[in-house]
Amino acid sequence: MANTYFEVRCSTAASRWALWVASALVVLAASLPFWGEPSWMREFVEIACYFIFAMMWNLLAGYGGMVSIGQQAFFGFGGYVMLMLGNFAGVNPFVAIPLGALAAALIAVPVSFVAFRLSGGYFAIGTWVIAEVFRLSFANVAAVGGGSGTTLTALRGIERATRESVTYWMALGCVAAAVSLVYLFLRSRFGLALLAIRDNEMAAESQGIPVACMKLAVYVVAAFGAGLAGALYFVGNLRISPDAAFAPNWTAFAIFMVVIGGIGRIEGPLVGALVFWALNKFFSDYGTWYLLGLGLLAIVVTLFFKQGLWGWAQQRWAWSLFPTQRRLMTRPHALSSPDLEPDAHAQHR
């Protein structure tokens, strides 16, 4: 006789394979400073900043349903806090990177009191206005160079090779940590609550989900990630200015990357960041034509690949490197009693 039991699974064969491949790639990437070119490390740091920022926007909008066009406020704030801690407080800039991200998360709490009074399109416009307030505020602070910005002088005593290697390792660690933490969060009960809020806020609240607390938590986490990307970017860039730190292009590029890769998927920002970096690397010299090409590509993807490139591949080939869904599997289970084994074989025949 055979007995059937049920099993809940989150992982897939593709995700288990991807885990081993990703682990091997991280180990290989960690050794890049010993054999690679410095330009490769600089390119990776740029991709890492794009990816982390896009992933945090995806967490906020794709999973939380809060479409913001002002996340550059926390990107620039994290960069400025890192610079001020390094230049004025004597803190090592590499130590100041997570401190800048923490400061961005802290400032997000009072900012949320203003932003959450708005909803829908008003929320999106309101976040952009908040980012402009941040930009104008730092543009009027003479200690950090005002509107023209200033240079990160705290790294002057560190050799260039050492600085680039440590910046690269910091970027690699931030990417690995961001992906792992977001994935674990989405697989937890808090991730399920977040999806329920995105789909129907009133229904989620009626089921006992603390909607206000969850939205605040996601907003703060997204601000932390944006601040981390900003601090990391300006450590590698060595110079900051209000127009560069709080440029609306940061959020516009994040939206582009998430839409191209696939909104509401962890793999989406990764695919989108790689596509955006490649386009920026090889076609940015074409100026206006480059921007027109980005817009045309976004239009084509939204028309023919409504769920993004990765979403299309996932539907076509059932790829899921970071599965968050829970699937109920059934398995036949043979009873282990010796007296029942002959009957089971006879029934099988």
C-alpha cells in the first residue's frame, strides 16, 4: 500500500543550481583585485550601486506598491553623511558607508510622516518634492561646498590601489548582503504581509496585518539601501555635489532598470542593471540619441514584454532563481511495515 503526504517547498532545481553558481562567482569575484584590471573593479562598483538602488526601488514599489520618484533623496543623503563623517569627524570613509546608510534610514522616519499623508500619484510627486528639499538644503551648506560640491579628502592618505580594492570588496559585500536580506525577508511572513498590502490594503488590514507598520518598515529599509548605494558610489567617485547626489535621473534610471528586468522580481533589477550598464558603457557617447534609445527600449519592453525580460523568460522556461512562492507538493510514501510490503507489491503489479 502507498500513503501520500504533502510537502511545502520554496526552492526549485534552478534556484539550488543558482545558489552554487552564485557562491562560486562570489568567491572568484573576491579574488579579482589580485589578478584583474583596476578598471574592472571600478565598473563593478558602478554596477553594484545601480543594482542596489534599483533593488530597493523594486522592494518599495514592486513589492510594497509605493511608487516613489524621489528615492534620490536618500541616495544623496547617505553620500553626504559619509563625506561629512570622513572629512570632518575623522571617521574612515569605508566605515562611514554603513553609517551613511543608517543615517538615511533614520531620516526616513520623520520624512515618512509627510510622505504617507499622500497616496497614489500624490505620493510619487510628494517624494520628488522631498528630494528637491534635500537638494536645496545641502546646496546652501557652505561647509560641504554649497552648490558646487566638494571632494572626499579623507582618503588622501590611502594608496589608490588599496582604495580601489577595498571599495570593490565593500561593493561585493553590499551586493551579496542586499540580495540575501531581501530574499529572506520576502520568504518570511513579513514578505507575505507586504504582498497582501500591495494587492489590497484594506483586505490585508481586515486580516490583522499592521499595514502602517509594514509600510513604514519597507520605506525605512528602502531608504537604508538607497543611502548605502549613495555612500558607496561617492566613495568610489571621490566627489559629491547636490546636482549629482540628488539628481532625478537616479530614480528614473532605477525605474528603467526594474521595468526592463521585471518589476516584482528579485532577478529583475539584476538583469536591468546589467542591461543599463552595457547601454551606458557603449552608447552614452551618442548623447541625445542614447537617451532616445533608452526610451525606445523601455517602450518596446512595456509593449511586448509586459513583465520585463526576466518575467518573460520565467514564463517561457519556468526559471526562478529566487523563488518566494510556496508550492504544495504531493509524494507517495511506502509504508515500512514488513507485513504490508507483499500486499503493496501485489497491488503495484
